[in-house]
Amino acid sequence: MFKRIQTGLFAAMLLLLIGIHTTLDAHAQLSPTNDQTLAVSGRSTEQVKPDTVVVWFAVETKNKTAEGALDSNSAIAQNVISALEKAGANQSELSTSSFNIQPIYNNKQYGPPEGNLTGYMVTNTIQVSGTNLNSTSGWIDTAVKAGATRVNNVRFSISDATMKTIQDGLIKAAIADAREKADLAASATGMKVIGVKSMNLNTGFFGYQGPYGAPMMEEQMGAARVTSGPAVPIIGGEQQVSANVGITYLIGPQY
């Protein structure tokens, strides 16, 4: 009797060991090693119309005294601001982006000082920003007629809220693009995707933000002030936003 029990226990232990070995072996076959990976990249892009515009106007005045240059500059700058407000720009859309007073030596405005002090130049840069892109031409026309001496720049951009919404969708699309490539490549080699080992994500803006270029100088602005013609054509265009993702997938046999 004892021998039968001993033999039965030995057989049971042997079956248990065989089962454990089989389970471990199956797990080893299905678990990926460091070599069982597949690295792919995914990309998604979208052309987006900007929804924000910023225009910079400069008012420059010169005088033999700093006080004289400042007084005349303040008067013109206030005239420009008032005109823009009458044209529909809100106070919240107007701000001073820079202001400076600099001496002029021997009628030389820029560069290192040379010779005698001949006067002063005051520059007040007024920034106008808003979400109504159709107002851009009107702002420029109004500011020029009111006395602005230079248009420093016009920049179209995408607001943070709009950008976030767009990028959230682009990220999902880029990941889906990467997974589609991984499934296709793995299937072609008799494997399948069973997990993700690592992921790198990059989102960004690419494209046109203009218009950029040389600012319109005082002589040109003066000519514009005495000319009544069609509105300045300003076109926002489109900007390209993209999301790129690099994913290393874990792969294993298809069974």
C-alpha cells in the first residue's frame, strides 16, 4: 500500500513539473525579447487658417530737444490710438510694445555716437492684436492716415485654444498612422504587435506666419497718407501644423 502511494505521489509530482515546464516554455515563446521589437514613425499634418493677427505701428519724431520730440510723439501716438479705436479696435487689443528716446549726433540716427549732439528721436511702437483678420487692412489704413511713420510687421498666428484642439486630433492620427505601419510590417514577417516598448512625440508649427519683410519707412508712409486708394491687401493664408510620433512596438509570433 505504501509503495502504491509513493508511486502515485511521484507520478503526480512528475506531471506537475511537466506542466510548469510547459507553461514556462509557452510564456518564454510569447514574451518578447529585446530583439523582438519594431520601430516605426507616424505623422499627421493639417493646413489651418490663422485666427489671430498682430500689427505693429511705429511713431517716430525728431526734435532738437528731448522734450520737443516727446511732446510731438505723444500727440501723434494718441491720435493713432484714437483713430484705431474709432475704427473698431478695442482698448484691450491696443498696447505699447516698445518705447525709447535716443540722441542724434551730427544728424546720425543709428550707430555709435560721432560729433556733436544735434537732437533726439522718440519712437513709440503701438501693437494692435485681434481675432478679426478682416480688420487688418483697415487698421493699417487708419494708422497711416493718423500719423504712424512705420509699419514694423504683420503677423498671423493660431491661438493656443485652437492649436490645442488641432494638435490633440493630430496626435491621435499620428499614433494611428504608426500602428497601421507596424501591423503591416509585423504581419508581413509572420509576427504581430503585442505591446508598446517606448514612444517619442513631437508636435509643432511649420509654415507661413507672415507677411514678413522690410518695414514701410517714413517717406513711404507719408506718400500713403496723402493718397486715397483701395485698402491695403493683407492675406492671412494657411499654416501647417503637424504631429510626429516614433513608437517602438513589442512583437511576437502570430499564434
